[in-house]
Amino acid sequence: MEYTQLGRTGLKVSRLVLGTMNFGPQTDEATSHAIMDAALDAGLNFFDTANAYGWAENKGRTESIIGSWFAKGGDRRDKTVLATKVYANMAAEGDAWPNHDKLSALNIRRAVEASLKRLGTEYIDVYQFHHIDRATPFEEVWQAVDVLIQQGKVLYAGSSNFPGYKIAQANETAARRGSVGLVSEQCLYNLFERRAEMEVIPAAQDYGLGVIPWSPLHGGLLGGVLKKEAQGKRRTEGRAAATLADPASRAKLQAYEDLLDKHGLEPGEAALAWLLTRPGVTGPIVGPRTPEQLTSALRALEVELSEEVLSGLDEIFPGPGPSPEAFAW
């Protein structure tokens, strides 16, 4: 396993991040525990979750599954760099009440205590803001986080789905307060969706945030979806089905799969390996539903992409270019 620093911090994390969103809704507790054991055995030490995972009537279920895994002992908690998130309304269906969501100091305090209880731990390594809160000033957010850091309940703060200007606002406000500020940004980033290269990733690099891409296979589209579709192994739905219905997008995916087939590369592994070559990227989030999917993801660490392949990928999925050139001229 390869390790790197998380942004400008001294925290060492694996180049792949274990995403746990499927634990509960898609993957039962026993299998989830097996996947986490296999990840740790492989040296993957960075686990990502969120208080809302479990969804609908089971919000918090994913954190509880991780908590029951920690409770098994064996230094599981000590070996894991744990990241979770706050923002979603955690009230039961039909029982929403003011101050049960977003980033007010009150909700941050309430949410972190609930997450700690579900996770069965005394501290969260990276506490991430799942979305921007337009109604709460960053002075209030950092006041709440600084208290948690002083109490030892949170070590670092990160963002998720922040635009570049909000990363700047957050860290400029933190600097004025003498606070550490954001150390990571979790954003949608993959070969198919490269808009983060315009402003989000440059802002993260300038402020010393590690970039953690989510949906690295773009909902499975970069995992060899056309070949699987032809073999009857995959049914697409939702965003993936809509993308495949677009002739231009389908042609790009076909060219992508043909390029990788020519070089003997597996699409899903190549898509992850490409992200590992990108400036500023700490490691992409992989969200396996089965131990076999985790094994496949881990193989990406051994994939080396030639200049010919990298150039071919850029031709098929060109990036937007830097800001402001990308939109100014």
C-alpha cells in the first residue's frame, strides 16, 4: 500500500479511500465487516462515511455498522483514519424540526455527539462538511469546530462538494481566527467529469487541501459498462442509463473501452489509476459492495499508465482547462 500526507497535514493516509455508503443499504453487516477487515489487511487505512448514510428510515445505519466493527477490537480503531460528515437532516421521516441539519453551531454539536455514539469512538479524525450552508457564516462554523478540537472529539475538518470560492472563504476565515481550517475536499471527479479541474482542485492545492474524488467510476460508467451490457451482466438505471442514451457519450465510452482493451487494461482499474496520477489527488473513494470489488479496486495501485494511454484518455475525455481561460477566451 502506498501512503501520502493528507493535504498540508502530517496525517498519513492510503492512496485509496474505503467508501462505506453501501454498508447497510446494499451490503449486510457481516459482509461490511469482512470488507473492512480485508481493507485493513491490505493496508488501506482511510475510511469515509457520513451521518446520513443508511438513508431514509435508516439514517446513521452505516456509522453503526462501522461502530460494531470497531467494537471487535484488534486495534481496528487505532489503525483507521476515520472521516465522517455533517449536514443532512437526521430527524425521522415526517419529524423534521428546526436546527436538525446544516452547519449551525447547535447542529454541529448535536451531530458530532450522535456520530461518536453510533461509531463507538471518542474522536473523529476528519470531520467533513457534506455541503455548503449559505445561511451560516464560517465564523460560527469554526467556532463550533474549534471547541470540538479543544475537546479532542475532532482532529481535522474537511469539506465535501464545496466550490473553489467557498474553500477560499472557509480557510481565509479560519486563518483570521488562528484556526487550522479545511485540510481536505471531497469532490466529484473522474475522467467523465473533470470540471473540478477548473477551480476546485486549484483552490484545494493553493490552500493545502488533499483532494478526495468521489464516484471515480462515474456511477459504473467507467468500469467497462458497454462490454458488461453486451454480455448481459449489467442493467443500467438512473444517471448511467441517461448517459448511455446519449449517442455522443456512448461513443466516448466505446472509444475509452477500445483504448484500454488495446493496451490490455481493465477499465475500472485504469480509471482509478488515472486519478492517482492527477495533481493534488490524495486518493479516490472506492465503494465496494463485495470483497471481490475491493480486490479489483486494490489492483489499481499496481497499474501504470503509459504516456500513450494518458494522451489517449485526454483525447477522449478532455479536461475543461484552467480558470479563467476555460471560460474567458
